[in-house]
Amino acid sequence: QAHLVESGGGLVHTGGSLKLSCQVSESIFKFNQVDWYRQASGKQRELVASLAGGGMPTYADFVKGRFIISRDVVNNTVYLQMNSLEPEDTAVYYCHGFHVLMTHYWGQGTQVIVSS
């Protein structure tokens, strides 16, 4: 049973930056993919950024050029650097991992609030 724990959320002004961390309880290489999702109040959860096992990142159009997903394979951590934040980025951000054993794992989420 793997565990994913997010951290780094908080309150920031428009145009500010935050860096989220997702600590994975086992080797990142045991996951086919690790993603960041977000869910704003009253809205469906949506995919923000993905990092495939080979390290290739993909992004939702609404964060391209502003967010960067990366990983530290030594410390089994996946990051989401968020720049030029907008009030529309306010949401709970979740880390998701798709394990090689075909199991999906979710973290508990971290709240990001962007004030205007």
C-alpha cells in the first residue's frame, strides 16, 4: 500500500508563486505516472500536470507556461512549481499515482488560495 502526501499549499496574492510537494512512500519508478489534479469548490476534479515514468511532462492548457512538474528520484518526491498564480487557480491540489500494479493512489490534498 503506497502513500502520497502533499504539502506546500497556502495563501498567495495574484501573480505569486507556490511550490507543492508530493512525497511518495516508495520508489517513484514503481509508478507508471504521477499527476497533479485540482478541485475547486463546486467543480469537478481536473488534471493539471502529469509526469510519466520516463520523465516526460504534460500540462493542461490552462497552466502551460506557468506551472512546472518535476521529480526528485532520490527522495521520491514530485513537485509542482506554480508561478503567475491567478484567483482561478484556487483549489485543493491532489497528487495521484498510477502504480505499476495497476492501482491508483491519491493523497489527501493541499489547499491553495490565490487572493485578488
